[in-house]
Amino acid sequence: MRVLISGGGIGGLAAALALARTGAEVTVFEKRGDPREEGAGIQIGPNGTRILSILGVAGRLRPLIATPRSLCIHDGPSAERLSELPLGGWLEQRHGSSYWVAHRADLHHCLLTAAQADPLIDLKRGIAVDSAHTYPDEILALSSCTIVGAGDVLVAADGIHSTLRATTISAPPPRYSGKSAARTVIPIDEAPAAIARMSVGIWLAPDGHVVHYPVRAGTELAIVVIRDEPGEATGWSTEVSPAWPQQAVSGFATPVRNLVAAGNCWRKWALPRFPELPSWISRRTVLLGDAAHPVLPFLAQGAVLALEDAITLARCLSDLGLERGNNASPESQVQQALSKYAATRRPRAARVRAASKRNGEIYHMSGAMRLARNTALRLTPPANLMAGYDWLYGWKPGD
């Protein structure tokens, strides 16, 4: 099995490692000459850390992560702690795998290092795959009309602004959601004393919220500020003045304002929304990660969904390898394997996307709805709230 992957981000590299473990020969095309993961922190639930262990990456990443004890939910304007949900040992005991928080660059570097060390993976930098030609026995990947690779399958893991999604699936571009996010990382010692340093913290307010958690073995604190931004905001990882996040938290309590004021280097992402695609596959091309199912960052599952996609796709194509002796044509077998992958992953991705959207609505409630939300959080036992996410964190390869 020869697999071509467009995109050397978290999803593309995870797919390369998962496929190589099945014996596939993998070529990864990354358009950047120096591929670096953009962003700040990343939360990796048990459904993600379980996959990192399968891929042999968990050991590389473990010295660089933090394991938060809990998720502390606050009302942003009043600073009242509404609930403290258990993470740490409670979640590990329940699901058999840990909840980690890390810097995105650290996760990407560990995946990249593992891929570079695998003899079945060939990493080609500075090549942007923008189209493909499909034939009964293979698919050709093209960059600016030049053939750069031939394989059995082409995986489009080229992100939320995927070129291959547009050229092979004929999908419309994403639309702006009306919200933007700014991210930064500060030394953890610079965080205000009132901010919990070894827990995930979330501060809720109408039209926006703030999230923070430790990264890099607890030496730094990642901060995310999400706010409404009217108009047609654009940009992806663009530098923004500290005034932007500070304005977003002007109505928050003093600890949050002080926390955001401690950040100097902020980058902003305009958050898009995307209608569910009619298909993730086109003959020998298949979408993976954000190229297939962009998700708003209100459930911290975007990158983990890509990890789930990667391990599922590898298993479906591995099953194909066992069936090469049947009477179906090679292209038909590939399409059967890709269809199985899409049929397995689409309901899961749709459920995560819906839950994430709903979380955003709950986070940004105002008026009487905000009061009702706060009351519900105060009165519901924290373990019961976390148990409501068993469907999310309990996912295992093969589900």
C-alpha cells in the first residue's frame, strides 16, 4: 500500500505513523519548508493520549506535558467558582488513559521526530499538493501541475483551509462564525496569585470566555481569549495587539484582567464554521482532520479528532491489504476501505461538532439563562457532569 499525505501537521503526521505501523509506504508533502505547528496550548483527553501511546509518541511527549488535577469553571464577571470537575487520576481511572495539556509545538515536534525516524515514511518539505489525477490503478498528486507522487490513496490532511477539499470534493470555503480567538503563552510564575496554575481554568461571560492551563511541564501557562468580533474577520495566526484580548475581558473580574494583561505576544484566529460535507471521499482521495470536519474550539477536541481519524483510516486500509485476493478491482477495494472509514468517522465527528457548538452557546449565555446555567453548575455534582462526557473520552480505536 502506497499512501500520499498532503499536510505535515498533527493529523497528517499521526496518519503517517499509524499507516506505517501497518506496513504502508507513506509520503508526506508539507508546503512549508520549515513546518512548525502554529498555536499555543492543546488539551488532549484520554481518547487522544490513548492513541499517542499506540503510535509510540506518548513517551516522547510525557516529559513536556502537564496533567491538570481539575477543570475549574468560573463566572467571568463575578469570579465565582461554579464547579470544579475532576480530571487527573479520576479521569485516568475511569477511562484507562490520562488527560494531558501541552504546547502544540511540542506535540508536533514529537510526531515529526517519530516520523523522521520511521523508514517507511518519506517527508517532503516545500511541496504543496493542490490537485490530483485519479486512474484505475493509482492516484497522482500534483503541485502546480507537476506530478510529485504516485500512490494508492491520497489523504488530504491540509487543514481547515484545505486546497484538496476544494479541488477534489468541490466543497465550498468555510464561513466566518462571528467569533475570534487570541492565544498566548506566559511564564507560569507571571500568572496572578488568584489564578489556579495546575488546573484548567475557564471563565464564562456573555459573548466570550477565557481558558488557561499549564504547558511545558508546568513552566508556562497557555491562555486563550475568545470573543465576538462582528463583521467578516479574517486571518489565521495573525499577530494582534494586546489591546484586543484586554478589551475582550474588560467586563471580567480582576484576576482575569490581570492574567490577560500579563500576555505580550498574542496571535489571533478568526474562527470559521463549515457545513457538513456531503462526502469525505472522491475515488482515491480522502479527507482527514480539519479538512473533513472543522470544529469550533469549545470542547478542546479538534486535534484529538484528527488523531482518531488517523488511527481509524490506518485500520481500514490495513483491512484492505488483507482483501487483495478477492475479485473486486483495486480501485473498488480502495473505495470500499475509504467508505468504511468515512462511515465510521462521520457520526462521531458530527456529534463532537454539535457538542462543541452547544458548549459555546452555554459558555456565552447572558441574562436569565446565565443565572440558570450558574445555578445548574453549582447544584450538579462535578462527577456527574464529567460522566456526561464518557461518550467522548471513552472512545477507543475500533469503536
